[in-house]
Amino acid sequence: MKIGEIVSASVLGGLYATLQLENPEDLRIAYPVIVEGKTYDFYCMVEDILNEESEIAEQLAGCAMGNVIVPTGETHEGFAGPIFYSKAKLRPIQLIEKKNRKLSEPQTIPPYFSECRHATKEDVELIYHPTAKSATIGSITGVEPFYVQLDFEKLVEKPFAIYGRTGVGKSILNKLLCCAILAKKAGSVLIFDMHGEYGVYSNTDNTEGLKYYFPHDVEVFSLDPENAEARQFVLEPEFIEPDDLVVALNNLSDQMVDMIYQIDREKGQKDLITAIRTLDSANLDESKMHPATAQALQRRMSRISRLPFIRKGGGKDAFGQLMAVIKQGKSIVLDFGEFGTDSTVYLFLANVLARRLFEQYTEMNEQFPRLIVFLEEAHRFLAPAVSSYTIFSKLARETRKFNLILAIVDQRPSQIDQEVRSQVANRLVMSLKEPSDVESALAGVPDRAMWQNIISTIPPRTVAVIGDAIRIPTVIDVMPYKDIEVREHILGTGAWTADKEKDLASKADEVFGKGSEQPQPLGKPK
Ligand SMILES: Nc1ncnc2c1ncn2[C@@H]1O[C@H](COP(=O)(O)OP(=O)(O)O)[C@@H](O)[C@H]1O
Ligand SMILES: [Mg+2]
């Protein structure tokens, strides 16, 4: 359907179309639109929609005769066209050569009065054609919903980031990404699951977790000894290093930081935690360590010293088990149980684990399977003040060649060290409002001003994907996280799990009234 005509154009500045829609509300920002040039179809995205200022409009506003005399919309086209029309600013994204459907970069403009129309499924399919390792996380709005393909092999080759305000759907998007990564066998994932969202079912909204879809490819470890469905996670205290404490206990004074390193140097056979706890602060050599500082440090440390999962594993080093699972190419969900609300625990544990992983991946000669580490609240590790102590900034910079890939998930991109942010190859940006965050999330992106407008106006559950995992930067409506959608669009029909079969069988039994005494399969917690 024709929606308008091009009235001005510039390669650098974009195209302006006057609209022949009765109601400008029928068009929205980021809709795909085709401008029919002579040689090319210009595949464009709506960048802005505007009603320009006009003197007549101002005079007519509020006037009772307005409705009678004002010709609007496409039905009132006279010699001079309608007096009042809306305009759309269009940003050409790709040129599609009419005769052979070849794609190229938009380096030219269409003639005056070129027709604009909504993009069709065929237009869109040409741009986002599927590859062996591509899957979808959602659709473009505009015409009919069209499921956009992302290349997951490319996505997990280099560090990537997911940015967006709290509550806009980052965790759900993460789950979709993880499902696609596992379904396409592009790698395995390590998730620090603070809120119990990724195991079999999410504790927060009851949606299916990774272990639900991939019961054999995902292992759940838990800090919570009560969690019977997971393996116990025990951290051996001798693996704890000064940096881990500095990151976890943020805002330590310089004296305390120095003291931690000093104690570490002098700790002898003890582990660091025990060495700090057992420091006799009353009898210190004051020229080397100040008693008040030591006491303050011990107070700050008491939370960590008491963590029940830091203990000698009795030969059951959880990290060893974790590595064994990783070497088999499986994914890991580390469930924080009751410690999920304690950011000290998260900072501490994520850092210890990532450091040991980094050591394993970089020191060993053998090649480990590709592992993508999802780091929520990344700014807590990657703020300029702490990033030198954490392994994560190194992980962002150095590990591509080691198959250990960092996925940053964050609501405050402006608080992440600029140097780390710049390592990110693909960005999945959801709604952000704080101007500094919008700017940081999009630093270095071509057409940044346009993207800033988009990111500050898009609704929740919408994501702009920018990078080499997608053919062109695209705003995607994240698909509803529903079992049926995930199966249809990400897993394909082949991924029918044994659990699901049992589940269905039991439902059939319910319907037909049989087997009521049979054990119930894994069901949704009420
Ligand atoms: N794609 C989606 N499908 C279904 N529900 C969603 C989707 N995205 C977000 N939601 C809903 O919004 C809530 C918040 O999303 P969440 O991913 O937890 O946000 P964030 O991690 O950004 O704080 C979820 O509990 C869920 O109910
Ligand atoms: Mg979240």
C-alpha cells in the first residue's frame, strides 16, 4: 500500500516523505518502509514522523470552522495537494537492486516523488536470510510480524553486551539468547543466577528456565545446601585472592586494600580468609599494620568469613566438577539461592570463578569448548574504580582467542569503563532513559543521533541489535517468552524433550481420567 512520496532526500541526512495516510498514528518509528526508486528499492527505517509548524494550522486551531474547511488526508488531494499532511523521515538502510535483488549500502538517493510503501515479508526476508547458525529472538513490527534472524555463531565469537533499564526484559532476552546459543550449538553458557531464574523454572515469574529446555546440556550448581535438584557448590578457601576481596568489599580504604595484600604476602600456610580473621589486631607491629585498620578490615570481612559455602570441600572441589562439566561442552547455571540478594556474595563469587576460568582457559594447552559467561550488573565489576582488580576487564579484552567470551548485561552502561565497553562487538540495547547511559550504550555506532532517539523512546521488550551478528542494525520486538514460541521459533520441532513428553502424557491422563496414582512428572511450581 502506498503511504507517501519522497519530497526531499540526502545521502547523509536521509529521506523525507509526505504521507498520504489519513492518520499519522498508522506509522511508527522503526517501521520498515520501501521507497521505490528507478533502479533500486530503498529499504528504509522510519526515523521520525512529524507534523510541521504552519501559520494556517495555528490560526485554525480551536476555530469551530476548522473541521469544515480543512482538507486533510489522501481524500482531499486537490491541485496543490492537501494543505495538512504529516511527514516521515526515512533512513535508508540497504539498497535492493530491482533486477537481481542484490543488496548494497545506501550511497545514493531515489528521485523526487518516488513512492513509499510498507515493507512486505518478501522485502524483509531478503535482508535477514537465515544461515546455518541463525535463529530468531523476535520480530520486526511494521507489516506483518516478521521473525528476524541473528547469527549466533558470530554473536558468540566476541564479547557482546545487553543494555537496558531494570524491568524492560533483559533477563528474559538473556534466556532467549541462551536458548538460541544452545539450540544452535554455538557454545555453552555460564550463568550466575542470582534470582533463581534460569534453572528448571524461574522463581520470579515461573517461566521455563534453561534446564527445562536442555535437561541434558545444562547442569545446575547451587550455593543452597537445601536445593536437592542441584549439585552443591563449595568454594575452597585457598583459591581466594586479594583482588577478589577488594572487588567484593567495595569502597575499602586504601589502607585496608594495602593491608589485604600485605597479609596475603605473609599468610604462610593459611588461606587468606583465615589469615585475616585470625590476625591478632591487639598485638600488631604498628610500624607495619595499624590496629584500627586491621579491626575495621576484620569487621568488613566478617560477612565473607561466615559464608557457609566457603569451606574445605573434602576432596570435592566444586570448581573441578564445574570444569569437568565445561569440558564436556555443557552449560552451567550457578544458583545463588538465599545469597542472591547479597551483592557482596555475587561480586565475590563471580570474580573468583571467572578468574579461575580465565587461568584454565589461558594456561592449558588443550582447547576448551566455547563458553559464554553472562555477567549481570556488569558495571559493578567494570566501573573504572574496580575494573583493574577484576578479571572481567581482561576477559573482555583478551579472551577471544581462548574461547571464553564475556556477555555484559547491565542497566547503567555509563558506569562501565569506556575501554571495556569499546571491546564489545555486538550490542543488544533495550530502553534506556538516562542520557548518559543512552550515549554510552551507543558510543561508536554509525548514525548515533538516530539510535539515541530510538533507544530513549522504544518500549519495554524491544531491543535494538547492532553489530555483525545481524545483517543491518535492527529494532526487534522480543518474542513472548512462551513455551510454544520458544519451541517453534528457536528450538525447532526437533527439540522435544523427555520431560515435555512426560508432561503431555500426564495431561492426557488427566483428560482421560487414568493413571491418577502415577508419579507426577516435573511440573510447574504453583
Ligand atoms: N519477551 C517477554 N515475554 C514475556 N514476558 C516478558 C518478556 N520480556 C519481559 N517480560 C516480563 O517483564 C518482566 C521483567 O522482565 P525482566 O527480564 O526480568 O527484566 P530485567 O531483567 O530487564 O529487569 C518479566 O518478569 C516478564 O514478566
Ligand atoms: Mg533482570
